[in-house]
Amino acid sequence: MPDLSPHAAVSQATEFFHTRDFQPGVAGRDGHLRLLSYNIQIGITSTRYRHYVTRSWRHVLPHLGSFDSLNQIAGLVGHFDIVALQEVDAGSFRSFFINQVEFLARRGNFPHWYYQTNRNLGKFAQHSNGLLSRIDPCKVIEHKLPGVIPGRGVMEVQYGRPDNLLVLLLVHLGLGKRARLRQLDFVSELANQHRHVVVMGDFNCRIGSPEMNALLARTSLNEPADDMHTFPSWRPKRNIDHILVSDTIRTRDIQVVPFTISDHLPIAVDIAIPEGVTLKTE
């Protein structure tokens, strides 16, 4: 039986980085950017299906273990240039009123961070997406995604000059197929407005599903690898977390990171900065 404890997750991730090309440094200096997408489940550690029941109270009540999880996640994200976060709390009772995006940005030494609260339950919960970036975006736009039940969104993050942008669309899609079809139709309209596009996040559906097929058919997006299983983290069988890129972007070294803190595994890729795109770094 593999060791699925948080400390084992950190050890596995450390060994992973010792054998990969992902190294911290000045963002974009080598003409590449290291991207990571991670559903952190608000810092709740899940390593068994039964934890959805036994630890369900942690979705509504604060627990000290979340700080240990967040500190370990900060150590992970610090290896990357741009990080898309899903299932983050932007500061409520259950997170000790701490904005988890800001917490990770400060611990991971990211100078730029943004969050999009898609379901605002006041002091009880602030369901959000997050961005951590070593590069200064020229614009960040929040979009609400369509759906019968509100509470899903996409962050449009623009880098470079207006005449030659690198655009990231950070998403967390709904659980229902009908909702995802509408949401990905909306995402395809956003993606088609730009030449260099990355769409990354928790799609809640597999590559090859009708909704993903529709998205790929309507856009120039593709997935560099289609066998990146990220869920559940302790026995990954489903590829529902994705990083898609337009046909103008070259990629290398796409990997699922063995980091079993959340119920999802993070997914990472190294992209070449498209020709002519000028990034504003620190």
C-alpha cells in the first residue's frame, strides 16, 4: 500500500522536481514558462473515498490542518511561473478569514495574485478561482460562466502588448454535462478572440467527452497529452484536469505531479513563449 500521507506527498514531489526540468528562476528568461493547474480543495487533505464523509465538516468549519496543507502547497507552487488554482477560499470562517490565494502568493513569493469569487456565501464561504503569477498581466477580466446553478467562472489573464497577447483562461467547470456544454461554448468564444491561448483548470470531464470534443472542434486548442489522470489523487483514473493550448504554442514536459494533498493531482506543462510576445517581469 503506497504511503499517501501529506509528508509523503512532499517527498514524492521533491523527488519529481529533482528529475524534471522545472526549476525556479526568472520567469521567461529561457523563453519558456512553467505552468501549473491545481484544484486544492481549500486545503483539505483527502487520501481515501471515505474522507468525503469523515472530513466533510472541513468544508464548512475551520481546521488547523489546513495551514500545514497550504504551507506544503506553497512549497509546490513555488517551482512555477504561473499557477491556476481552483477550489480556493478567498477569506471566510472556514479558512480562518484568510484569503488562501494571498497566503500562497506570499509564501510562494509571487508578486502578482488575483482571485475570482464565484459563489459568495458571506462569512461562511468564498468559493473562488485563483491566479499566482511572476509576470505582471496587462489585464485580468472576470467572466461568469452560464449554468442553471450560478457559481462558476473563468478568469481571462492577458500578458504582453495588445497587438500580440498571450491569453490564459483559468476555469472551473460545473458537474453537469449540460452545464459544461454551455460553459465550454462560452470558453470557445473567448478563446477564438485571440491567437495565443492557454485554457487550464478543472474541467470535470475527460478528453474525448462530447463537451471537450465540441470545444476542440470549435477552436484551435489541443491537449499536449491525453492520458494525464489526476482524479482521485490517491488512485488516479480520470483525466478531468487539463491544460489546453492553441496551435501557435509549443509545449514540452507535460506531467501530473505526484502531490497527494487534495483529491486532485496538479498538472504541469512547460510552454514556449510565442514569438513576438513581450512579457513584463520583475
